[in-house]
Amino acid sequence: MTDEDEIRRHPELLTGNPAFPSGNPAFPSGNPGFLSEEQAVRMFAGMNEVIRAGEEMRQLRSEMIALFAGAGWTQERIARLTGMSQPAVSKQVTKHGPGSPQPLAELTLDQYDTPWLEGRLWGLAEEISEALSDSARCSRFVDALGRGRKRFTPLEVDALRRLVEEDLMLHREELPGGLRTAYDAISRGLDTPAKGTAPGTAPGSASVRRTLAHRIQRDRLGGGD
């Protein structure tokens, strides 16, 4: 039987039917008009990044809800701020159990565990990017962090530090001196990381601590509350 006869008997072979995971059996190399394997890998990798980022953000929101509830915020108030229903908030609070995590009476910027310093670096980089109208060298990296396309691995943190240092050097006349002061403090802390979490360290997972530090650093640099 020729290839043409096989296709006439089974026209679905030209449609990429999942029943044929190895491609079109009439064409051992696959349908030449369809995507290559390399293109498919890139496509699915992009999808997986979005899915992973969404899952991580849902988990982070869940932890933050529990943190705010532990700090005494009512479920109704949390629901209003998050745009969730009160039963959905209640479900998240119940999931984490009472008193978990334990909040601090006051959060201070001067904490030295690595996730906290990474969050401060993230906030500083965002401030630099906005101050330079997104023309900063760190702007693309900051955008990728916000979209979940970059993660806080040691290599990525080192890369972000280099970009921030370049921006501070190249634009020292344009940027407020407080940005350099903040970076020096963050850099010293990352160069000599604290062992474990010291008393008074912000509560929650590494993601929660980064998020809290990011917000507080942004507000401190921007003069917010």
C-alpha cells in the first residue's frame, strides 16, 4: 500500500491526531507543514511557565491571606481587598489552621535573612526601573520577575545585582542617593547571609517574606506608608 492509499483510508493522519504521538506514520519525519519538535518544546515551555507562575501566585495569595487573618484582619475585610468571596477567604484561612503563621506586631525593613534581602533587591530594582522610565538595564529582568518568568535562584539574584549596580553607576546623577544607600545595605546582607532566621524575622515562607520585603522597600523608597 502506498502512502497516498494510507492517507485516503485515514485522513486524520494529516490533522496531528494525538493517537499518533510519533507523528504521521505515512511521513516518518512528521508532517513537514506542521511545527518542528524544537518549536513545540518552546511553545509548551512558555505555557508551563504561565501555569507554574499561576500556581505559585495562588499559593502565595493563600499564605498572605492566612498571615493577614493571623494579624487580626477580619475575613470580610480580606475578602474586600482581595476581590474574593468571604467563603473563599474562610476556606484559605481554615486550610492553614489557626495561628499559622504567627505575625509580628511590627515589620521592620532591617532584616537579614536571604529571602527578605532578595525581596528588598526586587523592590529597589523596580524603583530604579520606574525612575528611569523603564530604560534601566534591570527593567526587563524586573518585568520577568513580575510575570513569574524569572525565579529567585542564586544565579538569577546575582544577575539582578549586576544589573542594579550598572544602573546605579551609569545613572548616578539622575537617581536619588537613597537608592545607592539601600543597595549597599542589601548587598552587604547578601554577601554575608544570616544562618537560619533570626528572632524578629518576618513570618511565612520564603515567597511571603520576599513579597513583604518588596512592598515595604518600595514604600520606603517612594515615601509611602
